[in-house]
Amino acid sequence: MAVVLVLVLALVYRALTPPSTLMLGRWATLQPVTREVVPLEAIAPALVQGVVASEDQRLCLHNGVDWDALWSVVDDEDGPSRGASTVTMQTVKNVFLWPGRSYIRKALEIPLALMVDVVWGKRRTMEIYLNVAEWGEGIFGAEAAARHWFGKPARDLTKGEAALLVAALPNPILRNPRRPTRALRALAGRIQGRTAGIGGLSQCVRP
């Protein structure tokens, strides 16, 4: 029954952008949520390319799961904390699963990622990811993040601002893109440098 429900939701989410489980949790506890859903073409290409460069450089090459990266951490006792999550896996975690790190959640991410890679494709997956990612307390999605941190729509983000938002993703509650620490600014600089050379690696999510 759960499998059928997830498949039905995945089909629905091909057309309707879902909330994340974090958003649902905030609504359930009467906490505010700020989000404005926008299509991928309304988000600065630098932000899309920055996510690929920083989070998943093999996005256009794998089937939702980067098996090489995953097997590299299987024998590591800190495997789940080291990641190996693709953008697809992060998206299904945000939409269908729960936050936190565990082998159980990681095991569920894998079949879900394989499924949505077929149902959604790369571009739709990236579009959903950038509309559900958390960028601060109650701030979800690229549009809300761009307006909250930089006072502009996501389509108008500069390369530097986009890199700062990507750099904040691993710890969005503690990292402030508007007033970055020296470490955050340095990380954003490295991301911006990698973005400049991303080239065809982001071809599958371009218009």
C-alpha cells in the first residue's frame, strides 16, 4: 500500500510541486513557512549549475544513484554522515522521508531515487529540489531564499550570490548568505570556481 501511495504521489508531483516533510512538520506545529514555487527557468542558471558543481557533478550521468560514490562509503562506519547522496536522493529525502542520518533512511532513498529518476527526469527533479530545499528558518525554495537573503527574485541572483546560497545548503540554519563568515565566503568562492568549469555536466537540467 505504501509503495502504491508513493508511486501515485510521484506521478502527481510531475505536475504539482510538493511540500517537503520539513514544511509539513512546521505546518503541523503551527510554525511559519515561506515558499513561492517557481519553474526552473525562473531561477538563475548560476544557482542550478552551482548545485550540480557542489552537490552532484555526475547528475547527468547516473540513474538517480551514484553507485561509485555510494560503494566508496559502504565499508566506512561513518558512511551515512559522509553523504554520497545525489541531488535525486536529497530530493526524495526532502519530499518523502525524514531528516537525520541513518542507514535505514539511506536504504529507502535508493529505490525512491531510482524510481523518481524515471518518473520525473533530471530537469523536473532539479526543479523540485530547488523549490523544497531549506535555506533558513522557515525559508524554503530558491525564490523565497533569494528574496529573503538578497531582496531579489531567484532569476536575478548574481554568480556570487548563487554560490553563497549553495554554500549555505549543508547547514542552512547556521549559515547566513547575506552576512557570510570568512569560511562561508571562501567555500562560496570555491563553488563559484567549480561552477565556471561545469560545462556539459549540467546539460541535462538546462532549458
